Amino acid sequence: MESAGKRSWEMDSSSDRSRSHPVNYFSADFAIRLLLFASSVVGVVVLATSKQTTMVPIPMAPFFVSRTAQFDHAAGLIYMFSALVAAAGYSFVTMITSATAVRKQSPSTKLLLNLLILDAIMAGVMAAATGSGGGVAFIGLKGNSYVRWNKICGVYEKFCRHVGSSVGFSLLSSIALILLVILSAVSLHRRAH
């Protein structure tokens, strides 16, 4: 009987401790922000180096013309590039915030709420940018016979590999931002209960 009473007292005291100092998830938050920073910087570098020049035949003529493919020739890729740059800058600033919050025993609820809102906005921007870049990459790979857009990936292989890789890194950045939103929501939920 005494041991049961002692156990319930120990459970009550441990639950009091967890209420007084909520669990600090900022170590995981920092690691995910580091992943976000790395994936967005690599995505920017890969997309920026996607330029390729090749000789293209002129239809109904025996001539070849030098043509260059680069990311700033497509609005969808420009948007993805801009979003990746914004995500890299955002992740760097919030990584510093997260690093300072790791040292605190209980970071403020206001900080968690602000990060949740900003992460959700950035996740939306990155998801739209990934879709935009992916659409351009898909048309480059498959073409569109209905509007007579030819496939270009057979001619500009390096360019297409770079664009496809950059879309992959953009997708990784989007997933990292979604994980950050979930982590902040769980942290806020734990504080409320």
C-alpha cells in the first residue's frame, strides 16, 4: 500500500515538473533549420549553374545555331530560384534564433507562435515554387504535343539534370518547413496541456 502511494506521489511530482518547465524541442528545431539552410543553398547553386549552350538545328535548313538554356529563361524557374534564396536567408536568421532558444530552459510561447506562422508562410511559398519549377522541368522532359512544345532534355541534358536536381532540393526544403510547422504546433500543444 505504501509503495502505491509513493508511486502516485512520484508521478504527481514528475507531472508538476513537466508543467513548470515545458519540453524544449529547439535542438530538433535547430537541426531541421540546418537541413533547410543546406538544401536551399544547394538548390540555389545547382539551379544557378544550370546554363548550357549547344548547337541546335534550324528547321528546314541545313544550318545549326548556338542556343543557350539557363534558368532565367523560364518564369517558373526564376520564381523557384527566388524562393530558394528567400528560404536560405530565412533559415539562416531563424537558425540563429533557434540556437539561442536551445540554451533557454523554456523559450517563450510568443516565439513559438511567431515561428509557427512564419514557417507556415514560408512552407506555402516553397511548395508553390517547387510546383512551379517541377512544371517547367516536366515540360522540358516530356514536352506538350497539344501546344507543340518540344522536349528539350534530349538536347540540353546538363541543364535538365540541374533543373531536376534543384526541384528535388526545393522539395526537400518544403518538407523541412512542414516538419518545422508540425514541431512548433506540437510544442505549443504541449504548453497548452
